[in-house]
Amino acid sequence: MSTVTITDLARENVRNLTPYQSARRLGGNGDVWLNANEYPTAVEFQLTQQTLNRYPECQPKAVIENYAQYAGVKPEQVLVSRGADEGIELLIRAFLRTG
């Protein structure tokens, strides 16, 4: 009896994708991140109603690592989504085929 992994269940075109790596994750240097549409001069962060309602980082490293530790799993086994709808859509796109 063979063991089926989560990778085996994913569509082939999804398995063949190369994950996006931002300059930050690759350890890039610098104060200006043009690919992130960031303002080049840092301003002091103030929590306001406007910033409270902004989408968070897609895969926040600290959240993933802390949750993985809490749940007793590896960080690479954790997927963070910005709400249930996004999580469900990601699962559908990764594992379901047309027809």
C-alpha cells in the first residue's frame, strides 16, 4: 500500500509552478522596494482606521512560524489566507480539475 502525499493530489500544472520569492524573502538590501509600491521615505507608523482595514501581508512569516509551533507542525505545512473565501479558492485552484 503506497502513501499519497498532498503534493500527489495537486494538479500537475500547480506542482510545476515556481513559488514567487520577493526581494525581502531573498534577503535583499535597501530601503526602497519599488516592486511593493512602497513610499521610499519611511514614515512613523500610526494605527488608524484606514491602516486597520488594509490587507495584511499574504504569508506573514511570524504568524506562520508561531502558528506552526502552536499546532505542532512544520511552517511549510501552514497556509495563511485573508479570510475563508481566499482559502477555499486557493484549495479549489490547486486540487480540482474541470469536468
